[in-house]
Amino acid sequence: MRVGTVYYKTIYKPNLYGDKIKLLVRWDSETIKQDHGKDYLSEVPKYDGFGFYPGHIDYKYENLGFINKYHSINNKPMEGTCNKITDFIRHIFGEQYELGLDYISLLYLQPTRRLPILCLVSKKRNTGKSTFLMFLKAIFENNMTINTNEDFRSNFNADWSDKLIVGVDEALLDRREDSERIKNLSTAKTYKTEAKNKDKFEEVFIGKFILCSNNEDNFIIIEPEETRYWIRKIEPFTSENENLLNELEKEIPQFLYFLTQRTLVPPKVITRMWFSSEQIATDALKRVKRKFLNRAEMELLEIFRDIMEAKEPAKLCFTNTNVKALLERAGIKLSRNDVRKILEEKFSLTQQSNSLTYKEFYYDGTGFIYERDVVGRYYSLKKEDFDKIYDELMNY
């Protein structure tokens, strides 16, 4: 075919697993003449350019002279049973089975819908995490890619930026820039694609991320207020089945039919990620958030608790300088501006507008807590407010 002024040839490249990957590669016009004769070029279909029109049931290869870069899938819905697949999904999603079905239904029926970052974690073997990725790959074929950590971190993203699903097996994306990138992409509508020796260009981005990891607690940084992650800890199968993926693949047409017949269970309030944060909350998510809670916040709360228990004040009063000194005693060095951010942004406290006298609590060299009257623009924290902040952070 000719797209714009460039000729392309559709080729089918075999892979290690016996499958063929459909590729569209540039083909020189002189080579086409040598292979087929100069008159052959007049018979080649001609299109104005490439477009991006995701869809499965209503797939369009061409739209007003533009070739669809989104790929069709081979499996079509067929009435029948799919018990192997539903049992497998129940194993992966457990008590959130219906939500798991909704997640896959939305991938198939509404591919442009934003979905949470799904993370499957377990230290144990034979859990089905990687099989789940391969199962989705068997359904969505060229519209899904399975990457390594380095693939995701690379500046060259042309091989995955137009995919419906971006899976990362054995994920360990523990740099802050990794988490920021994946968070931003999970809700982005467009993304700049970059390939080697080519200029960047912006295009529609519909990618959903699925991370599988053997690290249950520290495979990615997730801050307490984050709502874009759905983390499930997967238990191992009771017995090993090396033929499981083949058995699942045989039921895909029946499973697709099943998805077209079931009714989605939408949340009471549909968010940008479809599922509400309450729906996808899990103990596994809380563990990861707790792991990456700001150490300074946690240490400061423990210091405050020690003072409250020792002195039983109706409220604590302190300035940035007081807090900075308390944290430095615990081995944590922060700037006064960082301290202010914790107090005002994390603990929602307000500083007095004028300097007033207050009781400052401090440790002496032996670790005893003392108090003294000082003057300053202080923050105050009542015991009931402290208990609320402490409980909220401890419950992550």
C-alpha cells in the first residue's frame, strides 16, 4: 500500500512461540518494480495517512482515506462455555472477581476508557501473574506489549506508545521518576512518541498499565493520597498446570461472547479511572503506601506521640525551628521549608499570624522531655486532631 507518499508492505514475522507478528514496514518503490514490474505500482491501494481508531467489535481498517494504526484481533465472540477462564480470573481477582471482569470488559468493549494501574504482586511462584499477561496478549494481540523495566524507562517509546495495554513483567520501577511517569501516562490523552533517528510527534494515548512483580512492598513508589493504583497480592495455585495458557486460549471466543452479554457494575460515582478508590482498595495497596510514607512524617508523629504520652498537654505548640530540631535529633535533616510543607500540606496546620508566648517541648541530652515558655509564630495541634492524623496514616 501507499500511505501519503511512502510505500509499505505487510509482513508476518515468526516469533519463538510459533506465532506470527503482523508488521507494516517501509518498502522502496524501486524494489517493488524489480519484484513485480513497473506497472504494479498503479494497482497498489493508496491512502492519505495513518489514523488511530481503537475498537474490537466495531473495528474499522480504513476511515475516510486513513489507515487505522490500531490492529484488529483474530478472535471473535462465539457462544459457549469459558469455565477455565472464569476460574482463572477468580483466582487472580479473588473477592474482587466482578471488578476484574469489569476491567477486562472495558478493555474489550470500551478501549479508550481510562483504567487504574493494575499491579499483580507475590513473592511466591506458580501464581499466574505472568500467565495473566500472556492471556491478555492472546486476546488483544498486537494491541498489547510486554516490556521490561528498561523498555519502559527508555526514551524511545515508539514500540509501546500506541498500545492498548503495556505490561511490565518482573516490574521494579522504584525510582521516583518511574512512578511520576506512569501516573501521568495513566490519565494522559496524548503522548509524544519518539523512535531512533526520527523526530518526536504527538499522538493519542490510550495505554493501560499492568505491572507484575515479585516485590510485594517496594516495586514502585505510591504516596498515601494516590488513587490510581489497584494492587492485588496473588496466591499460588494448589497444583501446577504447564498447559494452562493453551487451555485459556481455546476459550477466548466464548469468553468474548460472555463479556458482550454481561452487565457492567459501575461505581456510584464514575471517576476518570472508572473505578472509585474505595472499590479497588486492598491490603496490598495499603502495604505499599505504608512502605513509602514519608519517613519524616512518620518520625515526627512518633515524636509528637511520645510528648503527648509523657506530658499529656491539651495541645502541642511548635514552630518550624522546633520541629526541625526534633527531627535532627532523630537523624532526619530537613530544611525549614520542607518542615513547613509537612505541617501545612500534610497535617493541614495553620501558623499563628503574630508572635505569641507558648510552651515548647524539647529533649535534654539524656532523653528526658522538658517544657519552657518561649515566644514565636507557632503551629498548634490538639490531641484529638493528632489522633485523627495518626490514625489516618497508620491505616494505610
